[in-house]
Amino acid sequence: MLEFNVMLLGAKPWKMVDEKTGEIREGVSCHYINLDSPIDSDKGKGYEGIKQTLPRDQYTKILSMAVPCLAVMRANLEMSGKNTKVKPVTFDQVEAVSVKMK
């Protein structure tokens, strides 16, 4: 399993009915910044926000966390044809982050 240092910005559960199959699908949309991959080139500067889905059962764990927070994201690699994707499995809080405007 892969590990990434991230800032977890927020999470929101979702539920929908697949129009083709009628199957109920659900998950948790998570927004985070991968702190291990800053951009510093002519293509950009800083960090890009990322949105990915976790299994719905992870929402209970996220509710117990102080969000936003620094966290370790554990993930698997999913390979599909020529594409390789990082698929988050869980977040483990490291430290709460205070966000205040002055």
C-alpha cells in the first residue's frame, strides 16, 4: 500500500441510483492536497486540489477527525489498460490545521 502526506480539506458523503442498472451507489467525496507533489515549473506553482471517492464506511472515521488536517493517505494503485490511478483507501489524521483569515 502506498502512503502520501496530504492536507485533508473536507469530505462529503453521497448516494445515487445508477440510471442504467438501478443499483444504489454511495461513497465519500474527499478533497485534499498532496503535499508530496508541489508544482514548480512553467506549468504552475504550488499545489493542486484533488477530489477522489472513498468507500462510504470511511465517513464515520472522517467525522472523528479535525478537518482540515494534515494526514497520511493510504492508497492502492489501480491499473486499467494504459492508465494507472491512485485509489485512496483511508486517511489517518496526523495534526489538526487551523485556518483563520486576518
